Amino acid sequence: MENTRKHFPVLSHSIYANTASAGLLNDDLMEWRQEHDLDYLIGGSTMQTKARYTEIPKIRKTVAKFFGGKPENTALVPNFSLGLNMLLEGMEGDEKVLLVKNDYPSVNWPFEYRDFKIAYVALDANLEENILQKIKSDKISVLALSLVQWVNGIKIDMDFLKSLKKEYPDLIIIADGTQFCGTTDFNFEASGIDVLGASGYKWLLGGYGNGFFLFKDGIKNRFSSQTMGFNAADTDIKARDDVRFAMHFEPGHLDTLNFGSLKFSLDYLESIGKTSIENHLKKLSSKAKKEFTELQLLEDAVVARKSHSTIFNIKGDETLFQKLKDNNVVCSQRGDGIRFSFHFYNTEKDIDTIMQLLKTGI
């Protein structure tokens, strides 16, 4: 992974521990984006028309292949939040929804803003057991959650979701993968998830303005989409009533720069190797958790979990945050603490440097 660092100029002057906020732009992607806009400058509508009919289908196929989904059940959306709101416009109001307390606002708010019956589970060391017991007792029909929690990095057990779906086949599981996708070798069709959405600007390193939703085959029988536009019918004036479910999420023209950036980054991650990335992140997670735990900086729920992401929220105030910034450590204030998040371009040396700063009080 050390060789990948040269692609990210930010790393030449900072310890970047903030991918949970925004993934880095690499110089090869910047070059591709400049070439794209130069083609647009020279070609105008000719370039854009060709890109719309040739490149967008390729992007959709790349997304589906990368995450183990089906191209026909893949929708390209500008971001997770917009996609989820479009989905929920077609969900019946009599569904009983289970949410995680203090989950990412763009997961919980769209449900809370509508007239759904909602129950909650606590976000603690026993998250999976909390979910199971609530589903058993409250006749839950929809579970919606982030696969990795944005504040403290708690990661849901994917095997649990698979067994949960097997035990409750009529349960709809809707997942936000924005803090998850790009960190592991994941197969959507083999998972217990029915709907997976994500924005591409964090761990996928695709920049802003792109995201996707993946659907299982049967999900179209549980939702009725009211979103419609000419692009959904592939600009076929006669195809208005024959639009497949996923295309309802693409009612208008898609930005070939933004979605092309997503494809470029997925190809880049594929060249590194999803398994290699996953294994590297496991090492970083294990090391960071051990070090933070020894300094007694993590909440009990995180310490008690067997497996964790590479997102950590430590005890720390404004003064500590400012001192980290002064020492060229890029991180975020989240909740009552300071959040670090490590991706494949981070190293164990980065963690050592951060720990040394924390131990010496900077």
C-alpha cells in the first residue's frame, strides 16, 4: 500500500485521518477529469450524447460488478440522501420501521419526516442482539441502518444481517454503505441486504456528486416509485410505461464528469485489490483500537466489540483538536470527541505519530 501514497498529494504534507469526512482526490483522477472537460469543450453536445449512451451504461455495469449486484438493478444517483428519499416516496405508510438511535441524520430523518411507525434500538456493544430482540417483539417490517456508524465507527456484523434475513425473509433491510463501501470485498447479492445505497465521495474516493443504489430482484414488489423523467425511459417517447424499477431513480440526465469519476476510482480500487485493501484496513483497525484502548480514549461500546471499522472517536476537546491540526493531523470533531478515520493510503507509522502526539500531550 505504500506505493499508493504517491498518488495523493495531500499526504506529502499531512497525516490524513479524515476519510470518513471526505476521501482524497488522486492526481490520476484529476488528469482524467481535465481530459473529460477538454473533450466536452471541443466536442460539445456530440461528446455528451455519445457519453450518455455509451459511458453511463458502462459506469452502471462497473458499479454492479464491483459490489456484486446486477446492472439492471443498479441506479446511479447524485448522493445517498436523494436516493433514499426517492425510495421512501414509494413505501407504504403502514410499514413498521426500526432505526438505530443517533444513526446518521440522512438515514433516520427521511423516515422520521414521513408518517411511518418507528421504533429504535440503542447503539451499544450489543447492537445485533438489540436489533434481533426488537424485531421479535415489535413486528418490524423494515430495518434501516448505516453499515458503519459515522460518529464512533461501530460496524454491523454482516453475517448477522444475512442470518436475520434468512430468519425473517419478509423483512426489508435498507443499508447506507457510505462509510462502508470501499473498505472490504463485499458481494451484495450474497448479502442479507435488500437495498444498498452509498455516496461515492468518502471511501470510494470518487469525489462529490455521485452515488448509487443496488436493489434485490424482489424489492420492486414492495415499493411503488412515483419518480419519472425522460431519461428513465432512455429518451424513448414510447417507453414511459415500461421503465424498470431502478431507472425510476435516474429521471434526468446524469453528469458524466461526476459518475465517470466514480468509475475511474472503482477501477483504481480494483487495480489495488479489494482483498488487499480489506486486509490492510484490518491491520490498521487492530493497531489503532489497541493503542486508543490502552490510553483509555474509546467508549466502552467500541472496546467491547470484537470487530471494528477504521473509524475511531476519542475523548478530546477543542484544545486537543486544534493542537492536532497545528501538527498537520487532519481529523474531525464529531459528537463529544475527535474522530480519526484511516484508509488504505494510511500507514501504521501514521498511527504511531498520532499516538505519540496524544501521549506527550502534544
